[in-house]
Amino acid sequence: MQAQLNKKIILWLILGLILPKCEVFSANRNELKRADSLFAMARYTEASTLYKKNFGNDQKNNQSLLLKLAFLSEKTNDYTDCLYYLSKLALVTPSRRLFEKMDKLASEQNLKGYEFDDYNYFIIFYRRYGDYIPMLLLTLGAYIVLIMVMKVRRKEPILRIHKISIIFYLVALLGLLNVPSLYKTCIIVNENTFLRDEPSSASQVVEKVGKGHKLIIVGSVDHWDRVIWDNKIVYVRQSDLWHI
């Protein structure tokens, strides 16, 4: 009797944990459907409110939702939000056209950080073929190491240049594998944001900038992010930034 009671209690506990999540998922799905209907009827303000309400971690890679949010933000001249959603979309489906769109939009608003350059082109290429490049390079590296091991066993000489080359190759491979984790960006979301030379409110202000600029993050200290601005390292409060 006691065992059956314990089983019932455990069952209700499991249902109590699962059902609320299911209801939230269902509510999100229904609200997104309603937002799609409002979008189709050109009721953009209401649609935007519902889309933003349901833009969470479970929807951060939803390409359709990101495109709609970017479109609605541009339509209301909210260029900071528009560039944020386009930047998020670039993480999912990078393309030359998308980067050029961001570059054009940012140039019209005198915003920095969206220039389409060789580095951005490399990021596009890497994110498209990132699953295959490391495998190819690792296979090549393993083959080279195998050849060197076989030479050692046969007591054949290995040139010093070959030893140095394999070391540089492995270091470069390690760096390439860490590109996605090292390349982090953010957007300034508050007007009159202070860029400082040290991670402290008492430190000297390097420059005061408006919202919308995109920055590359190279580290963090407490609640400050270390970023690149005009080829200089400066610090910005994390509360003034949206991480992409």
C-alpha cells in the first residue's frame, strides 16, 4: 500500500514538472501563430510585440522569426534592433548578401562595425563549411604524423624543417578550431554609452558613443566587456550591450 502511494506521488511530481513546460510551449506556439496572422494582415506593431515576447533561447535560431523581426524593426526605423536580428541571422545562415545588407544599413546610419571585409568573408566560409574543414585538416595532420612515426621506426632521418612545419600546422589547426568561440560580437544598445580605458566607472572616458555600433569582444572583467573600438582596446559596461 505504501509502495503504491509512493509511486503515485512520484508520478504527480513528474507530471508537475512536465505539464507546465508543455503549456508554455503550446502558448508560445499559439502566440507565434497569432503573430504570423497579424503580420500577414500588416498589423506590424502588434505582430512585433508578440514576436519579441516569444524571442527566447528556443527561438534564437529561427530564421523566419529573425527575418520578420529585422523587417519590422527596419519598418519602424529601429535600426539597432534591425541590425541585432540580422547579426543573429548571420550566425545561423551567413551569406554575402546578408553582410552587404548590414553594411549598407549601417553606413546610412553612420554606424561602425558592420563593414564587409576579408575577415567577415572568412567567417562566412568557415561557418558554411566548418563541419568539414576541421575533419579534413585533422585527417591530413594524422597522415603527416603517421608518416613521421613510420620514418622514426625505420630510422630514417626527418628534416628539421619538417618537424617545425608540423608544429606550426598543429598550432594553426588548434587556432582554427577555436575560431567560433573566439569570435564574439555585441551591439551598443544605450545612447551616450561611455567607452573607458579601464574596467571602472572612475576611469577615463575614451569616447562617448550612441547606440547601434557593433563591437568585437576580446574578453571581460566582472561586469565589463573588453572590446575593440577604432583599433583600440576599451571597456564597456555589459548592461550597455547586447551580446550576439
